[in-house]
Amino acid sequence: MRSAVILFTNQNHRPHRFAFHRQYITLNKYSANIAEINAVKTAIKAANSLGVTDLTIYHDWDGLAFFAYKSNIKPRHEDCQCYIQYAEFIERKRMNMRIRFVKVKAHSDNKLNNSVDRLARVGMVI
């Protein structure tokens, strides 16, 4: 499973392209979710290193916004520790950064979502 991020700074529509990839060799039923979570964490770390204090993350999996709050993690989710770690990471980062999540429909011909999906498939770093 691979993940990718395209990071825009300011609103000049010129991306600071940043692709993250990692091959998850696992049969874990959560591997796709872990890839999505790692993409968000990578984007936040990159934005933080650029001095960004207001970040909007566009995503196509509802879990990214849902699991960003520890209060949403129920006992049935606790077998995947990545959700708890992710919520704690977001909680720490929100102390110094405004983080918003915007859901885009997957596979709906959204130009940027298609670009990120393509980068994740090829696993390239730009």
C-alpha cells in the first residue's frame, strides 16, 4: 500500500509537490487506512517545516477526519493502534496549527485527487 501528498503553500496554485511513498507489506486489514494516515502525518510535518499555521487537508477517506479526535475511537477500533497514535499526533499538532479536513468524493474525476492517487500508484518522489 502506498500513499502520496501534494502540498500547496499559499493559494498561488503552484504546488510545492511532495510525494510520500512506502510499500506496506502486510496482510493487515488496516493497511490502506495506515497509508492514508501516514500521508496526512507527512503533509502536516512538511507544512510545519515550512512554517504553515493554517492547513486544510483534502482527502477521500472519511476516517482521516473521524479518527483525528480521540473521542471518536471506540473499543472496536482499538485493535489498530495507528488510530490512537494518529489522534494523539493531530492533537499535539493542533496546539500550534489550525488543521481542517475537507472530504472529496473518491473516483469522481477530481483533478487533484486523481493526481495524488496517480503518485501513490507509481510511488514516485518529486
